[in-house]
Amino acid sequence: MATSSGGGSGSGGGGTYSYRNGATHSHKSSSKLDTHTHKPLSLNSSSNSSSKNHVKSKSLGPSSTTQRRNSTTSKDHHPSVPGRVRVAVRLRPRNAEESVADADFADCVELQPELKRLKLRKNNWDADTYAFDEVLTEFASQKRVYEVVARPVVESVLDGYNGTIMAYGQTGTGKTYTLGRLGEEDTAARGIMVRSMEDILADVSLETDSVSVSYLQLYMESIQDLLDPANDNITIVEDPRTGDVSLPGASLVEIRDQQSFVELLRLGEVHRFAANTKLNTESSRSHAILMVHVRRSIKGRDAGHSSENGNHPHSVKSLKPPVVRKGKLVVVDLAGSERIDKSGYEGHTLEEAKSINLSLSALGKCINALAENSAHVPFRDSKLTRLLRDSFGGTARTSLVITIGPSPKHRGETASTIMFGQRAMKVENMVKLKEEFDYKSLARKLDVELDKLIMEHERQQKAFEDEIERMATEAQHRLSEAERNYIDLLEKEKSKYEKDYMDSIRKLEDQLAMNQRKNEDSHIKSRAEVVYHTICLELLQWIQNELDWLRSLDLSYTPKVYSEELADLKKMLQKETLLRKAAEGEVNHLKIQVSELKMSEASRKSEILKVHKMLEEEVHQKEKLEREIAILQSQLLQLSLESDQTRHQFERDGLEKDVSSVDSLTSQVKHQQQASGNGEKPSIAKLFEQVGLQKILSLLEAEDADVRIHAVKVVANLAAEEANQGKIVEAGGLTSLLRLLQSSQDETIHRVAAGAIANLAMNETNQELIMSQGGISLLSMTAASAEDPQTLRMVAGAIANLCGNDKLQSKLRGEGGIKALLGMVRCRHPDVHAQVARGIANFAKCESRASSLGTKSARSFLIEDGALAWIVQNANNEASSIRRHIELALCHLAQHETNARDMINGGALWELVRISRDCSREDIKTLAHRTLVSSPTFQAEMRRMRISY
């Protein structure tokens, strides 16, 4: 006897219910407490499946889910708790056909909802009785069905468990009506899918939580995406560690509101397979599977509550990542299977029925094995059982609603459905909380915080460096000013002291000469005095002799006159003596002044010696600073030489295929620096840290030509790293490089500066700065005067990067950029031609984009400037880097219909045909083919020339 089940559409025989008179029964039942989540469960609590000792369960009413969830404690939870599969039976009312055909026959089932039992009649006097977790009469509303069957599972999913809601039954008994009815005309008719999403969206916070949906169908053992019908062979992936089943290839749509979810369901139903059978006008021919992934962040709770030890210090808790609970709700609308003779299957529908019967048979075998505790459960016999592995015997909380019809004509299928439900009630699941640490969220937050800290550190570091540089500049300025002031003051003091010294010497010499003259006069006076005394003595002696003689002659004579003259002579002698003493005192005073002047001269000499010593120390310090500057300059020159050697090594080792690509050059420089560092920073980075970008840029204007060359090489190597490009531009490095192109005549400086500008031209903002400062004109002038292939390669690479900017097309062409590119083909070096081809391809691509947007209607600037001939000539170049860019340029030019006639006249049509047939690059080949097919001008020309295409 085949297992019977079904999944009819809402519009089929069991789709729209025609209720008979009667009232909905209300039931009173007890509740059982789930030991894991400490909340009353309805259909998913563990109980005995015996028909005599079944456990009555009370459904959670429309009480507040938040209130229920707040009752959860922070105690350690068990890793898993038992949870039996809960089964509810729902009776469909008779439809119009059954009311006519079976009018004389009683229903084959009799419901006893208050006892949660039903009787399946064998005949008029005998019946079998079966007990279920819930018995829903034909009068049960959609809301009632949702409350007792689905709401407990939805609440478990919101708490972090996996949940499954499945409908099983004969075709036309109302499975799709129960699960998937949208209820757009009548909200009371909404099915379990719509009502489940309403409860989920009402309970989650869209700011911190997420809800994502996948909608699939299992058709003919192939899993297809109902939201993306082209995705029709999705594989099942099983986690070998946890056993969880996932479908990584399925579309996963994030849901933000109920309306978008209803639109997705409507879209999925359109793509679902259905067919008209004898039992249902629109029978589902596939198993529909709705997967709802709920991801919730736990707020206001200890992040470590679910670990084995719940007592952690506060400092450790603060470092824990946030806790995330992941719940997955799976709603399965199984297709129905009946006997072929009843359903009337034939042709392709017969094959569908066979596939459905096989998958449902495999599901029945798995449930039988689980109910009998068999050692082997054949989950891998069907993709349906693999998908439902977690729902039966796994970790999900599962509710099964079996739908039956009252018609005695289908008693066999009804009995098979009831027995399926009875066996499912014996299956035990170990419900497990899906809770984990949100390391990704923590990592994102830490990355954001780290970026903020790095930015703040860089800002503070820059401010600190600017402040240090400002202070150093100010100190240097003050030192220079103080040195100048000190030298001026020292010169003034020296001049003053020398003048005072000379004046003092002159005064002393004058005073000494005067003293000498006075001493000579005093000596003469002393000699005169001696002579005078001698004369006086001789005179006195003569007078005495005369007196004696007179006395001897005349005793009466009185020498009165002679006595007066003698007294006068004595007075004169006394006066002269006083004058001599006064002269001696003045001489002694002059001697004292001379000694004082000598002492003053000695002190001044000591001060001059001190000043000389200070000047010598300043000179020594200045010489030391000059030596340090010379050492730094030698380091700069050495590092520049190293960077030059590295660049030449890069050129020797090879930039194959598109060698001037700045991206390739940058990656090779970084790789070389990392490989040669032995764990240390590269030499350029050391120079960048020790010397500073501003000082390196200042050397670009040095008078020494070698210093300028080495400085521009260092800047070029720094510009190869994207992290340094913004700093170089902000510090004025771009302006300095353009100024070097204009002012310098050195070929090496032109080559290296052009390479640095090519690196900077990779950034769109820098491209606009280069154009605004006349960069194209300077590069064009450099290209016109250069002969070295490497210089031309660098210039062509810079212009090629600028050609890829849509905003600069007209200005680049107006300033001679295209003509400069074409002028460089005079050099036969393939690397130069590769850069020219790349620039032309970039320019043609921008023109093609402008043409498709309607912003350009005239023919290409490249054709106007005569580039087409060179393009056609090199379309089949042996160098792959040149040929690839030229082929792209031709395809982009051909997309603009205005260029078609010029390209035909220039011979480009033949090259396009060749590219569409023989190009090694599949994307370029497809582009050429699409361009030829879509162009009326090309099509007409190919027909005229009888080119088969």
C-alpha cells in the first residue's frame, strides 16, 4: 500500500473551505514546562506517543512574547533537551464534488477534539481510535491552527533554536492552504508562513537583528530556487562536525517588512510546478521549502552566561564578544502522492508522481527507523530526507500537521496519512540552543576602533611632527638670529674695548710722556738747586770770607745788608724743597693710576678671552651640525643609489606584458622591499621616518644636480606605495615633480619624475590635480624632447592613466594628450607601444561609455586625431600586451555607430571580424561579436562584401 499524502493549492479541491454549520470547539489542556528554556511548550514538549497515555499540551496564546522571553534566567543551560515531534491532525470539510458523490455515505472519520482523538471507521459498527497532540475540526480557523501548531515553534526559533513546521497529507486536503495562503483578500485566511513572519518581525529589532529568507522547491530530485529560477541545481552541504544541513547556493534575501515577504512568496508560487489532476485542479508537483534564518544579538545580558563557568570577573566579561543566537525556521509543504489510477497521471506527470512517491517513501522509512530506534536511518536515500535530517531525530523543534479529508472513497489514503502521523509522534529530537559568540561583529567593531585609533594616532603624530618641525624651524631661526646678534654685539664690544684700550694706552703714553717731561724738569731743577746751593754756599763762603776780610779791615763795619740777603736765600731754598716734594707726590699718584690701568687692561683681556672661547664653542657646534647634515645627505645619496639599483633590477628582471602598468610596478617594489628587509623596514621607509617627507621634497630644489636626482628617485619609490601618495600630494610633491619636468634638462630626472607622476595618476583626485596644473602639456613637452625608451615608457604610462578618466576627455585631448601618445610611437620599443596602446584603449572605453549614456554623439577624438591607422596597423601585433589593448580599443570604438563608416574606410572591419573569430581572449571575442551584430552599418557592409557571419 503506497504512502499517501498531498499538497494541494489553496484554489484546488481542498483549497477554499466551505464550512458546514457548527461551532469551533474550545479545548482545555495542561501545559508542560520545558527544562531548557523554562517556558511552557505546546506542540514541542516531550511526551509519550501512546494512544492511551498521550500528554495534553496547552498552546501559548497571544500573550506577549517579550514577557515570555524576559523570564529566561542567566543560569547555565543544558546543551540539549528532549523534544518529541508534535503532530496535529486537521480535517478538511467536504467540497462540492464530495457533497454530491458521497451524499448517502457518512464521513470516514469522527473527531473527538476535547479528547484529542479521532476515530477511523472500518464499517458502520467498527472503528479504530488514534490520539494526537491536537485535533482540529473542519471549523478550526487559520489563526487557531497557527496558535496550536506553529506559534510554539516560532517562539523557539526566536529564542535561538531550529524549528520545523511541515504539512503532510493527500492531494487536495489543504496543506498549501494551511501553510502558504497569503490572505490578501481576507486577512483571516492567512497561512502559517505569513503569520510566522508577522510574529518574527514584531519580535526582532531590525537595527541589531536580521531576518533572511530562502524559498526552494524539490522537483524530480533537483533543488531549485523559487526566487531565482535559473538556479536549478543547488547542492546540499552537510557540516561533518555538527551535522547541520545548509544550501550555500540558494538565494538569501534579507526581509525588512511584511510586504516584501509577501511579494517573495507570491514570486515563489508563480515559479512552483503545479498540474491539473483528477483529485485537484492545481496540484503541487514539488515539495516547497521556506527557510527563515533569524540572527539575534543578546543585549543587556552577560555575554558569558552560556559558558560552563558563569562567574567571571568584570574585566574579563568586558573583553568577551557579543552573543548571537541563530534560529532557523523551516516550513515544508510536501507534495501529495496517491495511486496512479485515482490521480489519472500520465506522461510527464506520471514521472513527477513517481519522483514524489519515492521521496515520500524515503521519508516514511526514515521516520519508521527513528520510531523503532533502528541503528541505521536511511537519510541519504532522498534529497528530501537529507534536507529534513535535522527535523526528525536532529536538534530542531518539529511540529507536523497532517491534513485529511472526510470522503469514505479515500479511506485508504486517509488511513495511511494517520499512520504516518502516529509514527512521527514516536520520534524524539534533542533540541539544542544555537548560540555563539559574534566574533565577526566584534572584529568589525575592533577594526572600526582600530581605524579610529590609527587615524587619531596619525593625526596626533602628524600634529606632533608638525609641531616639532615648527619648533625646530623656530629654534633654528632664533639660534641664527641670536648668533647674528651675538656676533654683532661681540664685534661692537670688541671694537669698543679696542677703542677704549687704545684710548687708555694713548692716554697712558701721553701721561707717561708728560711725567717723563716733568721728571726731566724736576731733575733739571734738582741739579739747578744743587748748583744754586753750591753757589749759595760758595757765595756765603765768599761773603764770610769777605766779612772776615772786612772784619780784618774794619772792625767797626756791620754786615746787616749781607744778613738780609742770606735770609732771602734760605727762603728760596725752602720753597724749592716744597715744590720738589709736591712733584714727587704727583709722580707717585701717576704711578698708582698706571698700575690701575694695567689691572683694567688685564680684566678686559680676560673678558675678550672668554668671548673668544664662546665663539670657538659656537663654531665647534656649527661644524658638528654641518657634519650631521653632511652625514644625512650622504645617507640620502646612498639610499637613492640603492633605490636606483632596485629600479634597474626591476627593469632587468622584467615587466612582462604591460610592463609600465603602475599597479605591477608598485607590487614588485613592495615585494622587493619585503624580500630584502630580513625583518627590518625597507631603506626607503627608514628614510621616510628619519628624514621626513618635507625635507625629502625640499631636496628636489637643491642646487646640486646629483642631490636632485637621488631625491626624485626616493620620491618615485615612495609614490609606488598607495599609502604614501596622498601624503606626497598634500606636501606639494606633485607640484614639485611637475616643476622638475618644466625646469630640468636632465633625462634621468625626466624619466624618474614621469614614473612618479604615473604612480600618482592612478588616483582619480590626483588625475584632476595633474590636469589642473598643466600636467598633460608638461608630459607632452617631455615626450617630444625625450629619446630614451624608458623615459617615453614612463611618460606614456602617466598619460595612459589619465586617459581612463571620463571627466578629463576633452581637456586631455585639447592639451595634446592624444597627439603626444601617437608621437611616442616613433620609438620602436615594444614597452612604449604597449603603454600607448593601453592609453588608447582607456580613452576609447571612456568614449564608448559616454556614447552609451548619450553624452557624446560626435565621432571619436581618436579618429579625428589620426589614431585609427596606427590602431589597425597594430591590431595583430606579435606582442600580446599591445595586441590585447588594441583589440579592446577597436571593440570600444565600434560600439559608437558614428565611428562605423570611418572604421570601414580605414580597414578596421576586417580586424573586428578576425577578433570575433580568432581572439584568444574570450571576453574580447564576445565583445567584438556583439558589436558587429548590433551595428547596422557593419551588417550592411558585410552583406555587400559577402562576408558570411
